Amino acid sequence: MQGPIHPQVKTFASWIRKWGKLKLALLCQLLFVGIALVVGAVFGLVVNNTINWQQIQGALIFSVLLGPVCISFLFYLVLHLDAALSYLEDSAHQERLLNEGMQDNIRQLNFEIEERKKAFQAKRRAIDELRKEIAERKKAQIELEEQSLLIRSIVDSSPDLFYYRDETGRFASCNKMFEVIMGKSAVELIGHYPAEIYTDDSAQAAILTEYEVSMQPSELTLDVEFVKDDGQVLWFEMRKVPFYDRHGRYIGLLGFGRDITSRKLAEQALEKAYQDKGKFIATLSHELRTPLNGIVGLSRRLLESRLTKQQHGWANTIFSSAETLGNIFNDIIDLDKIDRQDLDIVYQSVALKQFISDIANFAELLCQQKGLQFKLTCQGDLDVFLRLDPTRLRQVLWNLLNNAVKFTANGLVSLHCEIDSAEHELHFLIEDTGIGIAKQEQQRIFDMYYKSNDGRRLSIMGSGIGLSVSRALIEAMQGDIHVSSNIGEGSQFSVKLPAQQLAQEAQHEIACPELTILLVEDIPLNAEIAISLLEQRGHTVLHAETGEDALAFLETEDDIDLVLLDMQLPDMSGEQIAKYIRQEPHLASLPIVVLSANVRKAEHQLDGVLIEGALAKPINTGKLDQMLARLFSPSAVKLLHTNEPVVSAESQILDEAILNDYLQSLGKEVVRRSAQLFAQLLPGYMNKLVETAVQRQEKDFQEAAHKLKGAAASVGLLWVQKHAKRLEQEPVNWHGLERQLVDFHLKTEQHMAALSEFIEQA
């Protein structure tokens, strides 16, 4: 159909559609008539050589009549032929498209067949892998079950108890030991709250210390006492560990309990041994002091009487021996404190000039008794206030000076004091012209119980612990002590301490009236120093060496203004004398100030007896003046404190003044280590509080609170210190105390975080 006619048909068909059938028919009719006229004329000319008008007329009529029929037929034929051609073209196009589609489908089918082959192969491989994985999982599951069974067997056979509670507080799991201790099987425990099974006062409730589900749990370790039905007492170290999910949501609590009964019994035995040892030392010291004070007092009176030279030497030997024995008792008490780590260092502002003057007075008295010369030299500006523990430093210097006098037969004992402003250090040098110390002995002179093998030194009595105690005190004050000596040339003991200079406060004269003071003191040396201090201040002193003498003075003397009362006397205790004074109507208002080496212990002994105050021995002159001024010149004392700010520590977390003082004097690293040490010791303090609260041991509970109070004060945790002080001093309410202690522990940890932040920001 693609012959020559095809384009003409398409063209003519397009004319029909373009011009319309009528217009094109008329045009074709005219063309047909014209062709007929031309053909008739040409035919006439060819045939007849002339135009035959009749013939032309006939051709015209023929064309007019036949033209429409031919034209209609032509149009019909062309249009149908065009439609047929278009149909054929469409058919060919559709066939071509169909062929192309079939080819595409064939290609797609071939591709899908290949893909299905690949998928089938991959499926076979996946099935093989799946079969392999299933086999491995079955194997792993079997191994896991075996391991779980093994772990469960280990857990169940463990002597430690174990349990797990979910986020709601219900039991979720436990081991056999827990079942035995709790007296219930796992079926009876799992899915239940402890309160549903046990009462708060049951023995098993002690194992479960996290009673409140609403309480935010934290990791906690406690020693818990468990009393079995047969009365046997067991101790468990319970450790509670909270679990959280990755979003920080609490999801459960894991509890472990280890039987520490043997360890606890050993600790209790050791603690009892320590307490018994302390009581024994205190009792032994007191009991031995009773006859010793008699020896000292009588020998002193003998020395003051008329004696031959030989008798005076004997009496002097008795007096020196008894006095030395008294110093040994003091060393033993301090040694016991060091052994129990109960050695307190209490820093305060000290007027250095007055402090050295007091030391020099003591040394001069010692030297006078032995006929030695005493020399005091100072270098630097001593008219300053330093941060020191005057009691402990005085104890060390007195010990060194006493040793210098003891080991010097004749010659000189000197005390040199120097302030190194550049290094912020305070130096003391005690020199003597005594027998000296051999080089090989100097390395061990500060060892406990060490005594020289030098025969000359063995002739002089000593305990061998005084220098050891002195070194412990100096090291506790962050200082150093050294010795240098040559045989026959004397010894030099040097003491070096950090010296933080404090701002000197404005001084006001305190006019204290002249008083008549009854001094009840059985140690002659202590009495002599106290009398000298009081008489220097214009007071009249009545000295009683025994309780019987004191009662006699109280009965016969009407103008006594104050009683300075030693707690340990040869014939009675200071408590008995104080109670006697308060029971007598004419003495009830007489002020009593206690003298004691352990002020806290003395105040505890006099609990319930009204006293006006307590002074530590040896007597600090500044505190003595403050005490006298407070009792007899209150207006002057008020003047001193008029400009002092009043700060309520109840709402304060930290004692920032103390912390800043420590940071300035000791440095950030030392303060940081102290805070870290407190953090390490805190669980032990809290365990002791909880343990004594569970056992309702009031005395031990208060003692534990006292230790926590002191530790908190040493690192500036003011709120913790105040709270521990209330626990120590206020009547104990056992109901709900354990929960209060848990809250107290959590708050203390929060305050420790604030302390760490304060130190780091300093």
C-alpha cells in the first residue's frame, strides 16, 4: 500500500477535509466541465478540423450530469481509501508497538527468570544460613542454660545472701541463703512487697533497710545485726546497689549480704580491748597519781624544811623521781590517744609574745630548781598573732625543756625563737650543755619506748615515749622536729612549724577586780605555775592539794570569789567537790571553773552539775584572762565583742571562714585531700551510727556522733557538724531514727559535693 497512489490519496483526502466536500465538489465539477469542453473542442478539431458546437454542448451536458456522480464516487473512494490506509498504518503501528512490547516483555521475563534463579539460590543460601544459625542458637541456648544452671547453683550454694527488687519494690529474685535467712521460699517472696510479709520490728526487716519505695535509692553499705529464732546473733554486711536504664530511670535494686559475724565479733572484741585499755590507762593513771601526789607534796615540803645536805639530796631525788613519774603518766595518756587516733589539734589565734613568755617562765622555774642558767633569745617581730595549737605546742616545748634540764648537770639551757616571714615558718631551738647523745643513738631517739644504751643516760629516769609523743604532735601540726648532738657537748632540738599570721584584733584593756581564788590542784608544778599567773594579775590564791584541804578552805574562808578545781585529786574527785559546793546553801552561787587535761571528759563527768566553765591544762593565759573577765567583768567582755558580727550557722552548709583560713594557710591540695579523706571515712561513721541505733546503744551512738561532729568540723561541713552535735547531745528518739540517718547520710553527701565545688572554685 505504499505505492505512488498512496501520497495522492492522502493529499486529496486532506483537501476534502480542509476545503469541505461541497467546495471541493464544485471546484472538481467546474474542472470536470472545463475538461469536457476542452476534450469536445479538441476532438472536433482533430476529427472534423472544426469545432462542433453540438458535440461541445453534448459534452457539457454529459459532464454536468455525469460529473456529480463521478465526483461523489471519487470522494467516497478517496475517503474510504484514506480511512483504509490510516487503518492499515495504525494497524502496522500497533503491530510494531506490540512487537516492541512483546520484545520488552520477553526481555523482562528473561530478566525476572534470571532474578528468580538468583533469588532462589539466595533463598537456598539463606535457608542454609538460617539452619546453621538455628543450630548455633540451639547450641548457645543449651550452653546458656547450662551456664545459668551453673551460676544459679553457685549463687544458691554461696554463703552470701542475694536478692533483687524491681522498680516497684517487689521481690523479683533471690538465692537459697536469702530464703533461709528470711524464713520464706522464693515462691512466697517473689512478687510481694516486704511490708506484705514482714513487720517493721521483725528480725528479717533489719536485712531490708530500704523500707520506702518512694525514697530515691542510692548505693549504700551497712552492717546489720540479725537475730535468729534460736537467739543466735549474726552480722551481715548489706550492700544495696540501684540499677538505672539508659534514660536514667530507676529499674530495680540489687542487694548483697555477706556474713561478717566473725569479723564483727573480732571488731567488737578489739573495740572492747581498746576501751578496756583506755579505761585501764585512765584508772591506772588516776590510782597511781593518788599516792604519787602524796609523795610529791611531802617531798616538796621536806625540801622546804631544814635538812642535812645528804637528806636534801635524798628528798630531791624522791621529788624528781615522783615528778618524772607524773610526766610518764601524761606521756602514756597521750600515747593512748595517738594509738586510738584520737589526738585532737585545735588551732586558734595565739599572741606569740605572751606564749613565749609563758614558756620562758616555766623553763626558768625548772632551771632554778636545778641551779641551771636559762637564756631566752628571739629573732624577728614577735608581737604578732599566729594560727597555732597552743596546748599541744606548749606540751612539746615543755617536754623538750624538761629533757634539757633533766640531762644537764650544770651550765645553760637556752630557748631560741625565730619567725621566718619569707617561708611563713616558726622556729624553736632548745639547746643545753648536758651529756649529749651519741650519733648512732640520734636516729632512734624519737622511736617509741627507745632509751639510750649510754650508761650515763640510763642513770636518769625516763619512759622512752615522751619524744615519740612530741614528734607525733609536731607532725600532726604539719611541722618537723630534729635533733643534733655531740657527746659531752650538749644537744640541740629544733622545731619547725607553719606560721600563718592572723590579723591582730583591736585590744581593749579588761579591768578585772582583785579576787580571792581557791586553787584545788595536787601537782606542785602545775600549782606553782597557776599561782604565779594568778598572782601576776593581782589575785590572792589559796592552794589546796587535796579534796579535804579544799573543803576545809570552803568552810573556814568567807571571802572566796572563785574555785579553780582539778578533776583528779588524791582523796576524792572534782565531781564530789563540785556537788558539795552546789549542795551547800552558802556556797551554791560560788563560781566553779574546772581544770582538766581533757575538758570534754570533765564536762561529761559533771553533767548535771552547774559549773561556770572549764580550762584545759596546762593553763592558757589568754583563755584564763577571758574566763575571769567573763565571770567578773562582763561589761568589758561585751565591749570586746560589740563589733563582732553575729552569724547563724543553722542555715549554713559550709563554714566558709574556716575553709578560707585552711585554703590560705594549707593550700588547696591539702584541703582537697582532707575532704577526700572525710569522704572515705564517712561510710564508717554512718555505719557505726546505724549499727548503734539498731542496737539502741545510746552511749556508743552518742560517741559515734561525737566523732562525726569532730571530723565534719575539721573540713568545714558546718551543717553536718551541727546535726551531729544534736545527735550527740539531745535525747535519742529511737522511733524512725534509721530513716533519719539515711536522709542525713544523703544530705551529707550533697554537702560534700558543695564542699568539693567550694574548694575547686577557691
